[in-house]
Amino acid sequence: MKKLTILLLTVLTTGWVNAQVRLTGKVRDNRNHIMAGASVQVKGSYDGGVSDSTGHFSFKTFEKGEQTIVVSNVGYKSVEQKIAIGVDTVEMLFNLKEEVNELKAVTVTAGSFEAGDKKRAATVLSSLDVVTTGGANADISAVVKTLPGAQQVGEQEGLFVRGGAGYETKQFIDGTMVNNPYFSSVPDLAQRGRFSPFLFKGTVFSTGGYSALYGQALSSALILESIDIPDRSEASASFSPIFVGGGLQEIAKDKKSSWGVRYDYTNLAAYFAIVKQTPDYFKVPEFHAADANFRIKTKSGGIIKYYTTFATNHLGLRRPNIDDATLKNAFALKNTNWYNNLSWRENLGHGWKMNLGLSYSTDHNDISNHIQNQNNAQVSTGLVWIDSTNFTATTRADLSQFKAVFDKRLSGISVIRFGGEYMYSYNKGLYNTYNSLLKDHFKALFSEADLYITNDLAGKVGVRVEQSSLLNKANIAPRLSLAYKTGQGGQMSIAYGTFYQKPENTYLYATTNFGYTKATHYIINYIKNTALQTFRVEAFYKKYQDLVKTYPAYNNDGSGYAKGIELYWRDKKSIKNLDYWISYSYLDTKRDYLNYPAQMQPNFAADHTASLVMKRFVTQWNTGFNFTYTYATGRPYYLLVKNGAKYNIADQGKTIDYNTLGFSLNYLQNMGKAYGVIVFSMTNVLNSNQVFGYNYGHDGHKEAITTAAPRFIFLGLFLSWGVDRRQDAINNNL
């Protein structure tokens, strides 16, 4: 019986083996490279195998006749192939195409630094980076100045980027332009930005080559995206010798909506009594600011967001008159600003998305400048060059905008987007007895496509068309950029684009017989990015055309160029618990504009600029130490004197090199039921002499433009209930 059983098993096994057919072959990618680990299966059966380290596979199957073989691998598109299975071995060859996905795909980075979007390859700054950068005092623009491309201009507000003036950089919040992103100008004193960094979840600092969705920025765009629904409800309070404030953010139980309010009051009287200022303030700066927000998630996964802020400030200061030491210039300013932003982001289904933006802002200024004697009484000297500085001015600037952007997902992750925007600007001014009014209906259409050919190769192509009723002219601005992945974490990008901007209102008040100013950007960069380190090098060339000339006539005959190379290195890995970045910019730029007699290096541009930012958190002390050192070579200055049909250079030179060391300390502590952060910061720790340029008197003598005080020192206590921001501060630097 035992022998019979063995015989039967042998016969059955032999038949079973003979019924199987072997399937063999190779799996490669679309570049003909060997692919290991690919799954090969007979569709609808359990028969299959996996390719080995040489790309080969081999397995047996009982299936017969026409069958479908399915080959798949993570990150690649599956392939199906029909074969006929008989009794002989079947050999096959498969080539899999890489599947483009957002996590692996290359990102175009030429000309832009991005923050807040972890999928991007150029993540640089977070909101916490802004508030913990030494000496920046939580001002977004001050931190951006530590990145390559930005100039160190301390006598006026704005971002001066790659040879461009401050007004050639525009700021956008949730897609719409901000008309007055800084507090109103004061002669020879830079003003800080109006917005808190904690309002935003993402920041894109575009030094050039930015998206076709944005326009009217000749050199650069700072694009800010506000936060969605916060994680938790929170109450907050702030105290310091110069300001007090408090706010409330309430989140619905289902976390589908939120609302918030905040108020801040700032008065520098106590601070100026301790830290003496160079100007004589007869009205110390005083600020009121209140804001509110609400956010609602829609049923389709979209979100509606509204933000409003209302602010006032008042100040007055005296300085010695440059032409007569016995006289004073008394400057006074009252400003009121109201800003509103409403946005709606929605999924429309079938690969469609919608982004709508609506904003309105109004800004009012009452400004005066009077010549006073030593008794602070207004006087008249009879000298034109002195008395002409007496003036009163009232200005109003309104901007209403609507913007619509629609996205359509193409194959893979490629996207085409298109839309348009409308802006109505109303600018009214009264200068002494001279009235002026500018109204503009500005329209734009744009289209742009993100094309992902493979995970290693991507492109962005777009075009923007604009029309201004004030200029009665239109323009067409093409944009093109490409990115190629060179290896693990490394990629190269190139970008080209044409950018237009209306002349500033200062010149349009004189005549509207202008065209657009124009700049053409060419950019190439390389970036190597890992989770804890970023290296970036970028070269650029900009050609300026149709710049504003004010002499011998108001026209667009100006021109210029800017070229240079920039380096950036950020490292959270090499030294334990230390986060630092180094940036360097070389800039060669000249322009013939305004009353310049020829192409000259503009007085806001330095040849070399470098910054070192260091952040170290000591967990045993619950304290963060932050340092920022910035260096820039001297900037040119000129005295231009009218001589017949042109201006001649009567005096010129370069300022001393710019050096500054900023420091801040953040001490984290529980204070009852509140989470507390004590902040101490100081600018210009080493008391370096800083000269930003020179003012000239009627007889040609000059006086240096310097800071109002050698240092600015801040001490404040920030409390929060409900959200522990202390851990964010720790994690940000580990």
C-alpha cells in the first residue's frame, strides 16, 4: 500500500509540474535602466514574481491561452501586456514610465525663495524665523533683507532688490496687491511693515522671474499667503515699555470656522525719554492698530477668509535746517490706513479649482513741513531755497481689486491656470494750493501652465496682458522657466520673463504722458536641498528699458542694467542645536533715470552684501539666542547740479561700509495658566557708525544721513492662553 501511494504522488506531481509554463523577462525604466523590485503578475491569478537586482524575473504559471501580464512598481505607471501561454517558456521585456507626483517632482526655483510649503525645494523662512531673527524686531522685510538679492537701505522703507528701487518690489496677500504695505514715509527714516508675520503660513520672496499671476512689479514680488483655520482657540496679550496689546482667536468645535480680533497701542514717549534720538520729537510717534478676521471651510473642501485692519499714527519731529543752523525744519505726519482682504478658495470638481480675491484699502495722510526759528515759531526768510521747503500736503490713496484664478488639472500633476484681475485706483492730493487727481481702471488677463514632463524635468510657461486707462496703453509680458533634477536633492532652473510697471504717482501728477517701465529678467540657478541643509547659487541679468526721466523732459527715455551672482547656505545639521544661514550678493548695476546725466550706479545699490544669521536654543535654560551680522560695501552718492540742458555731477563719492550686528533673546516660561515668552532685542550691538548717504545744502555742503539713534532696544512680554508657542520656538531651532 505504501509503494502504491508513492507511485500515485509521483505521477500526480510530474503532471502538475509539466502543466506549468515558465515566464521570464526583464524590467527597465523609460531610460533603459535596470529596475529591481518590480512586481510581475498574471492578471486575475495568484501567479507572479519580482524583478531582481539585475532587472530579471522568472516564475511559473498554470494559466493557459491568452493572458494579461501586469507589471508595476512604486513611483511608476503600471504596464499591461497580452501574451499567449502554451507549453513553451515565454520571454518578455517591459519598460515602465516614471509617474510624476508632487512629492518627487522637481520644482522651478529660479528667482524665488519660498517658505511654509514643505513640498517645495526652496523652503527658507517660517513665521517663527521672522520673529526670532536677531535685530529684525519681527519685521518681515527686515528678515527678507538677510536673503541674497536684497540691499541694505536704512533711510527709507521698501525692498531694494537686484538694482531695483524700493517701489519696484510689490507685496501681495492671498493674491491681491497691497497698496501701502509700510507705515507712511518720514524723511531719512525707514518705516517698518504693517503686517504681523503670524498672519501668514507661506512666504515667497521672488527676486525675479515671478509668476504671470502677478504684475506691476518691475524687480521683485513678496507674495504672502494667510493662514487657514488655526489649530486651537487662543487668547494673547503683549506688554512692553513701548506698546500693549491683546487678542482673541476662537475656533469652532467642529474646526470648520474661526474668528479673531486684536488691538495694539504703541507710544514711544517713555522709550525716547530714556534713549535719546537725533531728531527733536515735538510729537512722539503714537500708533493705534486693530484687526479682525474670520475663516469658514466650505462643504467642498474650500475656504473663505476675511481679514481687516485699521491703523492710525501721528508724529512730529524737528531737525536743523541744512542751509541755516539757526533754523529748524519741523515735519509732522498724521496717517490713517484701512485694509480689507476677502478670499475664496474652492474645489469645483473634475480637476477644477477656483481662487477668488477681493480687497480694498484706503490710506490718508496729512503732512506738513515748516521752517521754524529757535523758539519753534514759523518764520519766512525771503530766501527761495529755504522758504520753498514750507509746505502742507493732504493725500488719499484708494485701491479696489478683484481677482479670479481657475486651475485645471491636466494629465499627472500638470496644471493650467488662467484668470484676470481688475484694479481701480483713486489717488487725490493737495500740495499747498495745488490739487491733483489720478484715477486708473487697470485690467489684466493671464494664463500659465505648470508642465511636468517627468519627475526630473518640469517647466512653467505663462503670459500676462495688461491695460491701464490712465496711460491708455497695453502690454504683453511672457514668462518662461524650466527646472531639471540633477540628482538626489539637487536641481537646476532657468527663467526668463518680461515685467512692466506704471510710473510712480509722483511723476504721473506732473504728466500722464508716459508708457510702462520695462525690465527683462534672465536667471539661472542651482540648488541642493535636504531636510536640514540648503545650498543655492544663482546668476542673473536684468535689462531696464523705458525708465522715467525727469530732465530735460518727463518721458520714458531711461535705461539701465543689473547683473550679478548670489550664494545662500542654510545649515541645521552640522552643529548640534544651531541653525544658521549665510547669504552673499554681488551686484553690478547702472541706470540712467530721473535727472541722471548718464548711466550711473544708483545711490541705493552696493557692490557686495553679505549676512550671517545664527539661532541657538539652549533647552536647559529654555532660552533662544539669535544673532544677525550684515555687511555691505559703501553706496554711491551724488550732487547733481543743473547746467543748461542737463545735470552735471558736482560732487560724488561712496559712503563708508555698512556693518551691523543684531541680537535677540527669547526666554520661554510658564506663567500661571499662560505660556510666556520674554523677548529682548537690540540692533547695532557694536555701535557701528552707519551712513546711508548725504543731504546737500544750497551752497553744496553735505550732511550725512544716519540713524535716529545708534541702537534700538526692545524688551517685551508675550503671553498666550490655549496655544503653547514655546515648543514651536524650540523645535524651530533643533
